[in-house]
Amino acid sequence: MSLNDSLEGDVRDFLVNEAELHTYDDLTKVNPVTPTTVLKCLQARYSARVFYTHAGCTLVALNPFQPIPHLYSLDVMREYHSAPQPQDFKPHIFIVAEEAYRNVQGQVEPVDQSLVVSGESGAGKTWTSRCLMKYYATVAASSHKCQDTVERIERRVLDSNPVMEAFGNACTLRNNNSSRFGKYIQLQLNSSQLLVGASVQTYLLEKTRVAFQAPNERNFHIFYQMMKGATEKQRQEWEMPYNQKFSWLPNADKTLEEDRLQETAEAMISLGIDTDKRTQIFRVLASILQLGNVNFSLASESQPCDLDEESKATLLQVPVDELQDCLTVRTLRAGKQNVLLKPCSQSECVIRRDCLAKVIYAQLFEWLVTFINNSMCSDNSKWCNFIGLLDVYGFECFLLNNLEQLCINYANEKLQQHFVAHYLKAQQEEYVAEGLEWSFVRYQDNQSCLDLIEGSPTGILSLLNEECRLNRASDAKQFRVRLEKELSGNTRMSWDKFSKQPHFIVAHYAGRVSYQIEGMMEKNKDPVPPELLSLLQKSKNPLLQSLFAASDAEGNGSRAQSKVVTVVSKFKNSLESLMKILHGTTPHYTRCIKPNPDCRPLTFKKEEVITQLEACGIVETIHISAADCCYFTLELLEEQRDRVRSQKAFCIQCCWRRYQRRQRAIRTQSATLIQAGTASTQMAKSVRAAQMDALAEAELDNAEDLLEEEESCSLPALDPLLKERGSVQLSSIPEPVAVHGWPLGLAMASAPNITVALTATGFQKVMSLMATLKIPFRHGEYKVETNQFDQGVASIRAQPRGSVKLHLRRSPLRYADMHPGQNADGVTGFNQILLEKT
């Protein structure tokens, strides 16, 4: 069986359990990892209304295209924030947010965090960024200290979103709320990890949308909000009657959720924009719409164009005649003082009108961003760390793509490279450095595409800037020829030979995009005639006048033409600044996926999703993350093995020590018994020797007296058996009774005063018994008398006759120590045995 056949078999086996596919919270658990298995799991989870899935270090978010309120409620936020291990919960964007927040709390280097939300237009990046901001504004502001300040910052951070979306987002073919600018929001935290401020950095506003909208697309949201949400008084003030049609507001009949003027106005109030400023802002916006209705009629080739009678732009509050001159007559400078006036053609007049509208809107947008930053940004001394939220335009590919799409896709290439360099490439190089056996996972490295775009001196952007700096008219065909000459050897660059329009095709990481060259140079130059700037400085609208008060009209003259900063140069610089910030932070990745091209709720198109998965390298990410997880499981197993080994070693040590203690106890007990036996034997020998010495002395000294007493005494006859074995004579029993050794204790305990008689023939036994009992000849409670002291003995070798009498006033067993100690008078030996038996 071939490797491919085996893999297909594994895929089939995995997909058999279709009912369990939605249970895979982490795609690294999928086996085998292929585009098909990953796609099937995501489809199953999407059908089960589960929209978040882990893919190793990345969170995959599928756009449901409908509100899911319970998924982002305050209770859910608190649940993830208070959880000891949020990773044990179901995948959610709040897990990513909480992980970054806890990294700041734990001061994990690098402490500053960045949440990179990527995906194509319409995938849900703006909504995801909005949820992240709401999460941090909730959990990082939960302090009772300076509650008024905290609530003000929290409110302004949240209210900055609807304002910036109104002025910077628009409805496109692929997304009803598409961000037409990039933004990086820094949430500033103090040493207690509380939210104390925020700042916003913006990148490349698509200001051309003000004067040009592609078919089936719309202008920025704010214009439609004014059209649909203005009161009668506001309409009169803005000169926007109900029946008024504006050329720059196509598809005005399309109603969107974003068309809410009241919400935008309330957010502006919360940010601190007073009534006068709001009035001025809306009058400037209305004047831009009026400019769109300004049309030109050609009088003669030598005369300037006339404005149509219906055309008016009174809201600019500039002299009408000066406005007409600026739009229809071009000023040429020859030397330092010579000024030439040249009538503009009708198309040139339209270009100058559009330029005026674009520069006004761009300046207003910049002013708004600056105002927002001033209202919520904290002093540098009050914050020490930040969490950054990056929301940039997604990868774009339309029927007509120009400079805007080139810059947008260039930014996405840079972000993809950052992801590859930070995780995929770095992770595999780490495995090699550690000497681990590793088969490299092939991933799409887009460095060659970046070299094509930003390379110097022969990159697309470098050649475009060079073409714009030449003091000659733009020629699209000539520029195409130069591109083909300089970059024909690059495999990422190609051309459609059958296309009649000058263009070039770039093979991006997310797909091939054809860019139209016509108009690209003019957009890159972005020239603003100095007479237009001078005109706006004369406006009676205080806000409009302040927007251009610092403009240097002379800086846009012919002398500065060669030094002008182009659009791509400014964008490249700002993008490099952004990447520098990202490289200094700990990144967290969220990949937003658009399930279908038509933004239909809960509709999953396989072709649409698989293209995005392949473009952003999700499958490769899962491969490496799965291998990383295997090595990490390996590490856990090794740690577990070490713990088990330690436990077993400890158990063995305990058993060995217990065995040693027991052996020591046994040896000690045995030695004690031996010592006791030896001491007892030695004591018995000493007693016997003493007794023999006493007996010998008595026999030698009193032999005659003992003989006389024997003759005079009439002793009762003893039974032969009694003579042989000995006897016990109880005072209450007339005749001696033969007993064994153990009843002796019983007899001694039976009466307070008894007489114990032993036969003379058992003298050796008497000695042994007395030695065993350790009974001295005299004690405090009793005394022992032997008839040998009272009767004479013929010789030392003579056998004694008679009996041994023990007179006991009180039984020693009744007062015996039941727990004998080490005292010398304790009851031990044979006496102890008798006690136990009785």
C-alpha cells in the first residue's frame, strides 16, 4: 500500500464518526491532519453553532453573520475571567483575551501583549476587536478606587469604536462593515493591571472612497447615518432636504445595522465633543456631499469651466468665486515670482474637486483620532504596560484593484510573515537546536513576495516612487514596460498577455491579484494644489479653518515636488513602525474565517473556507502545533515518570527502614532474653553456692545438736513418692498433698498465712525453686525456715530429712506488680510464669 493510499484510508476512518466531529475543540487532536479533516471538523462545529476552535497557538473564529448575544454577555466574561484555568473551558475569544491579561499580571516577558486579529474582509475582525475591547474595559476596570475616573476611561474606550467605525468603515462587496483603515489600539494598564487609558494609531485611510465608490458599494457609514437619522432641524442646518440626491451616496436605499446616527452622536458626546464642535463636524461632512454634486460645463478651450447653476458648496463657508477659480484654474510657477494661470480641462476640474473633498475628509479623520487620543490617553507616568489590539483590513481581491489594494495586501503579507517567523519557523528551528528528531513541516514562506513588493531598488514600491518623482506626465503603459523589464525574472510576478489594460499580477500568500496600473501613479503622488489649501484656510467654519491652519502652502510648490513623500512611502514607514511594536510584544493570533461570500447567516461554503485555510497556513500551523503538543505530552510523561519514580523510591526506603527497625528490635529483644537468662543462671549459681556454704557451716557447727533433735523428735512417716517429688503441706490439710510446680502459686495465693513444706530429699529442688523465685531468706513480709537449721546433720554429705517450711504472713502474689519495671524487687522469672497461669 502506498503512502497516499494509507493516508486516504486514515482520512476515511476518521470521517466515519461524523457525529463526533463537532467535539474536537482543538484541531491538533485531529488525526490525520489534512485540509479535508480540518474542513470537516470546522463544518461540523459550525453546523452545531460552535464558532470558535483552537488550532494550536491560533484561535479560529467562524463568522455566524448573525447576533449571538448570550455568547458575549457580562456573565460569560466574568466566568472566563474568574476561572482558575480558562483553557479548560470551551474555545472563545475571551480565552485569548484572558491569557494576554494574565501574562501582564504575571509579568511574563515580554510583558506587553499584542492580539493580532487577521482574516479577509468580512471575516469578522472588527466585531472580534470590539469584543476584546469590551472584555478589557470590563475586567480591567473592576476597581473601587477612583471609580469615576475608571468609568470615564472605560466608557470612552468603548465609545471610540462606534465613532471610528462610522468615519472609517464602509459597505463593500464582501462586507457590510468593512474597515477602510488599519488601527492599532493600545490599552494602557497601570502597575495593578487596571485600565487607565488608551491610544489609537491609524494606518492608510482609504480616502478615495469619499469621491469614488465601486459598483454595489457604499461611501463611509457616517454619510448614510446623516441622511437617514437627521432630524428636520438638522436637515435644514445641513442643507440636506429629503428629496436631495447626492452623487457620492450610492445605494442609499440599502439599510444596514450601522446606519445609526444617534449612537454615533452619543459616543461623540461621551468622548467630550461639545455641541459646537459636533455642529461644525456635521457641517463639514455635509459640505463634502455638496462638493460631490458640483459639476462643470466647458465654455471654450481658452476659458475656464463654469459651475452648473445647481452646483453649490455654501457649507464650506468660503468665497464662491475663489472656490470656482481654485477648481477650474491651475496655478503654475516659473521661478520664484512668475505665476501662470492655466484653465483646467473638465476632467482636471473633476480631479481637483475630488482632491478637495478627499483632503478635507482625511484631515477631519485625523483630527478626530487626535481628539479621541487626547480624551482617553493617560500620562506616561501612570501606565507601565499595554495590551495592543490590531485590526487591519483583510486581504482583498476585487475585479478592479489599484494602489489601495496593493497597500492592503502588502500589510497582510507583513503580518503573515510575522506569524510565520514568530511561530512556524522559530518553532522548527528550536527543535533542530535542541537536537530533536524532527521532519520539517512545509509551510508557505512569503519572503519572496515581500522582496517583490518592498525590495530596493527594484521592488514594485521603489519603482513606483521613482516613477512618481520624475517630472513628467504619468504613463501607465510605460510603467508596465519597466516593471516587466526589471521584474520579469521573479516567479511571483506575471502578466496576462490577453489583457488590453496595463496591469501586473502578484502571487500573494492568499492568492493571485491583478492590479491596474492606470491612476496608480497619481494616487501615489496624492498632490494637493496649494491654492486649495489657501482657500480652506479662509473658511469661516472654525473647525475647517483649524484643520488647515498649519498647512504650508509653499511646501507643495514645484520646488518641493522632488521631495514630496508619496503615499506608499508613508504607509511603508508606518507599517515598519507597527511591526517593530509587534516584535517587542507577546503576540496572540486569531484567524477570522468567512464561511460564505454572500454574508448569509449560518451558511458554510467549503470552497470559500478551504481557500482561506490554505491561504493563512492553518493546516501547517496545526501540523507544527500537534507535533509541539506531542513533545509537550512527552515532557508531561517524563515529569509523571519522575514523580512515580520518586514515590516508589520513597516507598522502598520506608519498607527498608521499617525492616531494619524490626530487625534491630528483634536483636535487642533476643539479646535482652539472653542477658536475662545468663543473669538468672548466674544468680542461681550464686544462691546455690551461698546455700551450700551456709549448710556446710551449719552441719559442721551443729552436728551434735541436730542429731539429738532427730532422736528426740518423732517425725511422721512420708510417702515414698512424696519423698521423691516433694510436697506442699497446707496448714488446713492434715496430710501432705503431692502437687506439680504450677499449683504452688495457687496455694500461695489461697491464704494469708500458710506453711509450705518440702521434703528433705528435694533439697536441690528447693534451692532451684528459691533461686528461680528469687526468694531471699528474709523479706519484709515473710521468712523462710528450713528444718536443716533446726535439726542436726551428721555430715555435709548427709541427705537432709524433714521438710522446709515457708511461713507467709501475707501472700506476695496479691500485691504483685502486674507491670514489672526494672526495680530489683520486681516479680520475675518463674514467679511471673506462675502469676500468668493463676
